[in-house]
Amino acid sequence: MNDTDPSHDRERGPARAVAVQPGPEEPKSAAPKQAQPNAVQPRSLAGSFRSRLAQPDIRQILLKSGFVAALLVVGGLLVWLLTSLLAGATMQAANGPGAAAADPSPAPAAASPRPSLPLASVSPLDFRVGDCFKDFDPEASKSTVVACATDHSAQLIAITHYADGDAYPGRDAMKTRARETCQAAPLTEKSNAYNLNYRLAYPSTASWAKGDRRVDCYVTASGNIIKASLLP
């Protein structure tokens, strides 16, 4: 198959309790001892502390505080556990055999048949993979798409696109991309019956500036002699 490549110019976070032992008991006397007006009666701090603990309100407050602290600890453990499980599941999904690998070069578009043919005056940016053309002219602004079972002179066998954010790659790089697109397109054995040429179409600097990121590959023959689709 021959390979020709004319440019296709088109408009893409404790308090400590100290126990104090009480003093030795004084000997008892027969006569009652009068209390001194300003004397301070000895008092057991440990007994006072136990007395306070015996009060229902104090016990209730301590119990509630302990319960709240336990809840906080349990809640923190649950949050940590859930976070660990989610992180592990995410890594497993990312590294699993079903994870898709990035493809730096988009695959050629699949064929998309027309619902009704023939269709006249179709713009090259509206061409679909699988389209067959009567009296095809790669330089024309419009073409006629016909049923591939009828006589035609060309068929669009593959399309690929550059990303919208790509810089203009230059004519030679686009020609190489177009040829690779052609070589990736499978043809049926019917193609052996014709003397075919590859025709490449890619953006000019002017059409690239307008958003055109499309690279096309056609097979063509001299005259309307192709009578079947050459794609599987």
C-alpha cells in the first residue's frame, strides 16, 4: 500500500490526697474539760476525704467523668480503625489488577455507521470512522458519504486526537502520528483486491488555533471502484 500525506487544512491534653494521721488521744479526766474559746479541734483529712466521697453527688460526678473518658478513648480507637481500613481499601483498589493504566496516546475512534445514506455536503470535521466517500477529494471542504456497499473511492479507517492543552506539534510530528494511526487500523482481506493508498489528514497551524486536534487516516483508490467496507 502506498503512503501519501497531503496536509489537510481544516477549521480541539490528679489531685493527690494526702492522709494525715490523727494525734495521740489525751488521757481522760474525771472532771470535764472546758473547751478553750480559740482552740482548733484536730480533724482527720483522710476521714474528711472519705466523707466527701460518701456523698452521692461526688460519686455520681466521678462516675460520669470516668464514663465520658472511656467513651472518648473508644471513639478515638474507632476513628483510627475506620481511617486505616479506608486507606487500605483505597491502596488495594489502586494497585489491583483491574486498575487502568494511563494511555499517553489515545486509541483510534471506533466505527460509527450513519443511519441514512447517501449524505451530501459533509464537513471533514464531521467525518466518522467507517465513512465511505464517492469521488473523494482530500482538499475539498465538503464530501458525499455513501453506503460502503456502493461504489466509492475512499474510506476513513481511523481517527485519533491530540489533547486540547497540547501545543502545536509541528507538521512532521503530526505526519508520524497519522501514519501510526493508519498502521493501527485493521483492514479485512477485501483490501487485497484493490490498489490502495493511505491518505493522511491533520490540522494546519490555522485550524489548530481554532481548536482542531484531529488526525485522520483514509484509504483511497483511483476512481469509484471500492465496493465494500474494508474495516472488520
